[in-house]
Amino acid sequence: MGILGDIRIIFPGEYSVISSVIGSRQDMKETLKIASMGKVKVKWTPYKLNEASDVLLKLKQGQIIGRAVLVP
């Protein structure tokens, strides 16, 4: 998917969305509008980078609920 222009959006919690690999630009805008209203809840768990191999194994075994986020 090609991206024209700068579509970065800054959220109050220091999150920024640079692009999306799924859907159109309009889909992204509509999704972010819904999220900004607090209607989207994401379940995620942070893991240290040195846990990446273990996390990948857990993902393959279906043991991760939501998203696994590797953090430095």
C-alpha cells in the first residue's frame, strides 16, 4: 500500500501511528476516530526484548491473548 503525505497521529499517551498494513487510508481515519472516542480497548502485554524467542513460541502455541509488545 502506498502512502501519500504524512499521516502520523499523536495520541495523549505518547503513541503514534505511522501507517497501516491493512485497509485504506479512509479505514484508518474511521478506526482512529472510533478509538479517540474511547470505544476501542486493546489487550496487550509488554515483554523485554530478551524474551522475544519465548514470546514467539507462546504466539505459535496460542498462549498470547491480545498483543505481545516487545519493549527495549
